Amino acid sequence: MRILNDTALHKGMRKKLVDIIRQKGIRDEKVLDAILSIPRHYFLDSVLDKYAYEDRAFPIGEGQTISQPYTVAYQTELLQVKPFDKILEIGTGSAYQAAVLGHLQAKVYTIERQKGLFEYRKAHFPLASRYPNIKFFYGDGFLGLPAYMPFDKILVTAAAPFVPQPLLNQLKPGAFLVIPVDEGEGQRMKRITKHADGSISEELFDYFRFVPMLEGKQNGNMY
Ligand code: SAH
């Protein structure tokens, strides 16, 4: 277990990170406040402490990564989170993104397909007392979380080969899904809205690079 210590140095580095993300185009002050408030170094191995506030992805074990802060901010901005929104996140990973959604007072349901990552995060979520509004699940995100549907928003944080139909089914009418969809070289960020009459429309945003969204659960232990 690592010692959680959020020093003035960390806070200073976070401030600089927020400036960088703002310069890259993120405008939502609530999202920027979440990045400013959440100690990202808690979500990384302590050897990476010095680098935790660089705007880049890092390995978290099992071949997975904690997303780049800019990407987290970008996806969160697209989600237009409101307090008490019921949000499903596919790809818990480090749970940093889940913490950002938790900070915005959403009711967060986050699902991970790798058993080791899921168990580790559920047992050692560093901000558990600060964000009791986050619940952890082990499962295949292609299937969503039917027992808890419908959701106000769904966020996919892995590269999806296509838009899984169960996720559309689990959205409330008028709700939307933010998902990076594979297009050869990278993934196109899409926001897909399910209208009250059941029809679907999509908005297109920038290109990103995520680790792949894989089908089925993986049953390996990390520790
Ligand atoms: N949101 C994470 C990003 C993690 S990277 C963070 O803030 O750190 C993407 C994660 O998605 C990985 O942990 C990977 O194991 C997971 N993943 C990939 N395919 C999945 C699926 N079908 N269902 C659930 N999780 C999946």
C-alpha cells in the first residue's frame, strides 16, 4: 500500500497541468476544477510521483493505462455531467476518470473486464471516503450493466471497434453515449444521442488513441 500524501508541490504541479489543459481548449470550469482537485499521483505507482502531472498516459499494469488528463477532461466535457446523473463508465482502469465523474457529483457505475484491475481498484480506491458515489463492477462492457439501466450518460474509455447495441439500449430517451470508435489509424470521438422517439444521431469530434475495448471478461490476478 502506498502512503497518500498530497503536498503543496503536487498541488502546484496540478495547477500547471490545468493551465496546459485549458490552453488545449477545455473550457468547462467544473471539469478543470475536478482535475485541480484530484491527486492523480494517488492513481499511479509511487515511482511515477514526479511525472503524475505531465499531460500523458501511463502504464498501470496488465498492459493497461491511465488515460492522458487532456483526454479525460475532453471526454468529461462532452458528457456535460450534472449532479446526480447516473453514469456508466466502461473501462475502470486506474479509476481516475471515475474519480473525475465522482467529483462532479454523478452516480458513477464503472465496469472493468480484467479481474485483477477490478479487484485491486475496488479494494484500494484511494478516494473512497471522498467519493462514495462510485460503484465498481467486474464485467464485459460490450454488454453494459443491464441490472442498473437506464443511464443518463454512458462513457467508453477504450477503443471501441463499433458502437455496442446494448449500450444504446441502456440509455434513457434523450440520453447520450460518448465513445471513441476505431477508424483505422486512431479513434474518432463520437457523441451518440438516443432521442425520445428511439432514433439515433451522432456528433463527431477529434481523433484519439485508446487501448482496445476487448470482448469477454479476463480472469487473471494481478497481485
Ligand atoms: N478510464 C480509465 C482508462 C483505462 S484504459 C482510467 O481513468 O484510468 C481502458 C480500460 O478499459 C482498461 O482497464 C481495459 O482493461 C478496460 N476494458 C477494455 N475492454 C473492456 C470491456 N469490454 N469491458 C470493460 N472494460 C474494458
